[in-house]
Amino acid sequence: MAADPQNRVQLQVFQVKVVDPKGTQGQTPVAVYIDVPNRQASTDVCAMAPRLRDALNTYLRKETYTVDAQGRITDIARMSGGARPVVDSTVKASNVTGVEIKQGAPQVKASAASMFQKSGCIGVADANEEPKGAPKKAEGKGEAKSGGH
């Protein structure tokens, strides 16, 4: 789904617990994107960022997610689907047209970084949406990342 960057906000990165096929546990970053119908909805959703982050953190920390041998979360679609009701119950549901979770930590443009740090939410038009640290498509080591931010 290619969302319009003008109508999409991104929350600060979350660390989720993962386990790889060998049973090694660790953490990996995920970014939550919320699609909104218009710019005003974007402002309203970002105003609720602290409450959203708290609710989503509670939801995401309840489980340990499985990663494949390349380190990709295998149930990312289920994770995104489960996040939607959490977001809808935290902000006005009419302000949300979709929720997507991507593995990795997206890079924010330097010009918007301080605002992102203060609010915990930013319009995707102000960010480089490709997550840094997302698993590569090519073959790689299968160990889960440990540690975190």
C-alpha cells in the first residue's frame, strides 16, 4: 500500500521482543505509520502521540514475535492488524484510515529531527520512509538482534 506521505504520520520507533528459528531471543525496532484523511487529522493524531505511544507500547510488548532466518518479522501483517484497534481506541477513529507497522528504524530529515524528538510524531513527508536497519532481502545471518535503544 503506497500511502500519500502528506496524509501519513510516523511515531517514534518501538523495540519489540523477537525470537529466531534457533530460539535466540532479542529485540528489533519497528515503526508505526498511521494514515490519516487530511492535514488536520495529522495534527490531531500527533497531538495524541504520548497516549498513542503508551497504548501501542503496551500492545507490542505483550508478545514475542518470530523472525525468519534473515531476521524479518514473520507476522508483521498480524502485528499491523492488531495495532489498528489500539490506535482507533486512543484517537478519534475518523482521524485514522489505516495503520501499518514496518520493521526497522526510519531516518528523519535533520530539519525535522528536533520536532520529532519533542512530539514523538511527525508527518512522513518530513521523513525518509525507508527504515534503516530493516532486514536485507539477500541472504544474511539469522540471529535476532539483541540489545536495543
